[in-house]
Amino acid sequence: MSQSRLLAETRFAPFFWTQFLGAFNDNVFKNALVILFTLTPPSDVSLSRDALVNLASGLLILPFFIFSATAGQLAEKMEKSRLVRWTKLMEIAVMLVAAFALFSGSAILLLALLFMLGLQAAIFGPVKFAILPSVLREDELVGGNGLVEMGTYVAILGGTMLGGVLVAQQGWGVHAVAITIVVVAIAGYVASRGVPQVPSAMPSLHIDPNVFVQTWRVIGYARENRAVWLSVLGNSWFWFVGALFLAQLPGFVEDVLHGSPEVVTLLLIVFSLGVGIGSLLCERLSGRVIELGLVPFGSIGITFFAIDLFLASEWHVAPAVVEGPFAVLADSSNWRILMDLALLGVFGGFYSVPLNAMIQHRSDPTKRSRIIAANNIVNAIFIVGAAGVAIVLLGLGLTIPQLFLAAGVMNALVALYIYTLLPEFLFRFLVWLLMHTMYRLRVKGIEKIPSEGPALLVCNHVAYVDALILAAASSRPIRFVMWWKIFEIPLLKWMFGIARAIPIAGRKEKPELVEKAFAEIDRALAEGELVCIFPEGALTYTGEIAPFRPGVERIVASVPVPVYPMALKGLWGSWFSRRGGPAMAKRPRRFRSKIELEIGDAIAPGDATAERLQHAVQTLRGDAR
């Protein structure tokens, strides 16, 4: 079913509209304030226009540095829907005072309220993303995150536009902004009343008021899990690149497109729609699992279109007169630039949504809110860093298009560094490419595989790509036991090493390798990992399931864990199977063929005999081959 159905379900829809209205309101107020300061410099603050605008942006992000750690503690300690309602009541209070400040024209009070709005957003941040894994199934997590990401960008865009349009109206514009922000805040609270209850993860947690100690501590929690920490860094890098690009749009419009200020809004619309489309496509492209393979795909797209945006800008000839949005759209010489911006957004969605889902899914549930708080802190650091890098590079004489080129090159280098540190991303990308070029995979029963803890997976062995297909179906890493001669193939050994495969041999071939393999299987299971074996011991020559070998009984006798039977269907006759002769010696007959993986119920270790498991796999497979 499509992820859009979540918008009709009470476990998700109230939360979605709560966060949507919050992001929308923040940007109505912020943009109206920035334009107000630009058009009518306040009399009670002796700062220049540019200083006021930058101060406003800084005050909105500063609370994320100061209060995110405390917010993470609150989200861990309190029942989450209650905390959401508290933050929305706080928003109503802030907006009521903001309405008074808009009527009175007090710039000092308006700036203070921006800080308070940032505080409210900082408190809402950890609980917002900590709720999702509690109300959504694992196979819905990517779709839910895609909807949230899409909704956030649409809300930012809509709020920015409405705030600008309202405040520009002579006579009544400021009053309209004041009324709007109060009404939207109340609507957000009404929506929050429907957010389902999510029990406290740690009701006995002591709230430490020392923000410096807690900030360091929550970052330490994020660093405990290497995959989670690198996902935090990767996600923060997306915010760095996004902030760098979006901050340069006004200058880009003036210098390259020679457009009016309204053209900036057009570019924001194009970019935001791109992010929204990319975020929504993630569920379809990931097959409803947390597909880390999309992250390298996204980073490749970001680099490519950042560089192409530079090239398109260099070859662009600016018009002789200043043009508005419709003139820019009508001029075909601008289409490549607009397409580059849109695709930057699309691939940004591919990049960020799986990382957010990964952080939520693999975080310790008792520390999830604080880890998300750490993510928000690091995001804020990278956003500020983007402004600093832009100032330095532009100060060195780079043009804005050259800055985009530099961002694309930096993105490629950072991506390569992260994938070197965590090769799982690269392995998942290769698996994802295989699944989207050779096959169309349908998975039944993936929810039966535990989200944490050890388990042994057993499956029929049809083709040389069986392990890659199983890896594509699971969001959890799987340790595969494979024949040592396949493991040692020079061009593939590095990939098997990335996947941490366990080579094994026949007892007469390499008895020492057999014992080493079983010892490694025992260790992996003892450490809570998933291990998969193909008990037939070789690819089928006939398409039928060969007798299971008793090695599985030795494994569960040593480390008693649940065993999950699995059956692959539709691979017999593929290029990688032995039908009609040796595998991979025939011409591939077709691409994008339909295959299926069905997963059965767990079998207790005491009942997991070779015969029982073979019968279970045969039953799951049925007559399909």
C-alpha cells in the first residue's frame, strides 16, 4: 500500500499536521520579520539592515545549540504526546506575544520572540522524530520519514511565501501576519490533541540542567553506535550543502539570472518541490525497507547536479533587463538551471530520508530522543559552518557558481570518506543497483525478522545472487556463510569483506577453515547479529531443494537462537542459476524479472533439525522455482 494512506490514519496524521503547521508558522513569522526589518528599519535598535537580518537568523538557530540536550532528556522522560502538546501551548503563548509586538513595532521584543520560537522548535525536535519508530512499523518508517520531509519543505516554502506576501501589504499586512501566526499556532495545538500516546522510554531519568555536560553526553550516546554516528554526520552534511546553496540564491538570481527578488521564491519552489518528490519516491525505490543504498545514489546526484549547475551558470547569458518569475520560466536558456536545482532537491531527498530513518531505527530506544537531540546539535553546527565557509570562499574571490562547484567537489570527497569509514553504505548501493536492474523483488513476512537480537536465517540456494537478494530485503545487516572459493574471487572478495561474509569449506577440503567458520558464526550470534546459511551447501542443479546438511544443528546447539526459514522463488532459470548449463555462461534472457522471498515463522532452536527446516523451506517455496 502507498505511504499516502498514513495521512488517513490517526496514529500518524495528527503528528504530521502538528509538525507541518509548526514549520509553516515558524517561517511565516521569520520571513515577515526579515522583510519588515528590510522595508522599515526599526527605531529602537541601532543596527544596520543586514546586521538585523543575520541576527534574526542567528537567534532562531542559537537555541538548538543551548537546549537540544535538555530537550532530548525531556523527550526520554515524558510521555511523548503530552510533551508535544506542551510545546504547542508554548507556541501559542509565543505567537500571542509576537502579535502584540507586531502591533507595537518593538524590534527588541520581536527578536527575543525569535529566540523563544527557536527554543520551542529545539524542544519539539527530539520528540518529533522519536515518535515515528513508536507509531510506525519498520516497513513504514521510510515512507513516514519521506512524508515528514516532504511536508517540512512544503511548509517552509508555504510559510515563507505567505509571510512575505502578507507583510508587504500596505496598511493591514502586519496585522494580517499577527492574526495568522496566532490562528496557525492554535490549529497546531488542535492537531496535537490527536497524537497517540507514546510511553516514556525512561521515566526515572534525572534531568541534568547543565547544558554543556549534557550536550557532550548526548553526542557521546550518538557515537556509541558507529553506523548511527556516521549517519548523523552524513545527515548534517546534507544540511551543510542545503544551507550553503539556499543562502546564495538571492545573489545567484541577481548576478546570473538578472532577475527580480521574486525569482528567488521561484527557485525556492523548484528546490523544495524537488526535495518533496525525492522524499516521497524513497519508499518506492527502497522497497519499504531502510535502504542505505539510496544514500550513495543521492550523494552522486548531488555532486553531479551541483557541478552541472556551475556549468549551466557559466554558459548562461544574462538578459539586458531585470526579469520576473514568468519571464524566467518562459526563457528556455534558464530551464537547465531550474532542472539542476530541482534534481539537487530530488537527490537530496534520496540522501536524507534513509539517513533519518537509519538514525531512528538503529538508536537504542532508551536513548533515541537524546541521540536525535545530538543530531539536531550537529545539524546546527554544520549550518553555521556552511555560512562560514561561504563567507571565506566568496571573500577569496569565488563567484557564486564557483561556490556551487566547490560544494559539489566537497560533497564527493566527504561522501567517499564516509563510505570508506562505513562500507555498508557502498555495499547496500551495489545491492540496490542489482535489485533495480535485474529483478523486481517482492518480500512476504519481512516483519517476522526481529529488529534486534540474534537469529539464524536458512534459505534454499538457487543462484549466485541469493545472498545479495536477501541483503536487499533486510534493513538489518546479515552475515552470510559462503563457500570459500567464491569468497576468494579477486574482483568480489572486497565486496564480501565489506559484507563481513564468513567463508567456509568442506570438512575434507579445509578442516581448519570449517572450525574457524563455526567459531565466527557462534561469535556473531552471541553478539546479537543475524547470520544466514544455505544448508544445501551448493547451488541446485535441478531447481529442487537438496537435502539440508546438519551444520545448522551444530550452530543452534552451540548458540541457541531462533531459526527463520526462508524461500526464494523465481530465480531458477535466471542468468545466475544452473538451469541449462553452468551459471553465468548463458546470455541473460531478460531484465527486471519478478522474484519473491517468503519468510516463515521462527522455529525454536530445540526443534531446528535439518529435516524440519528443509520441510519448512519446501512448504514456503511450494511449486515455484
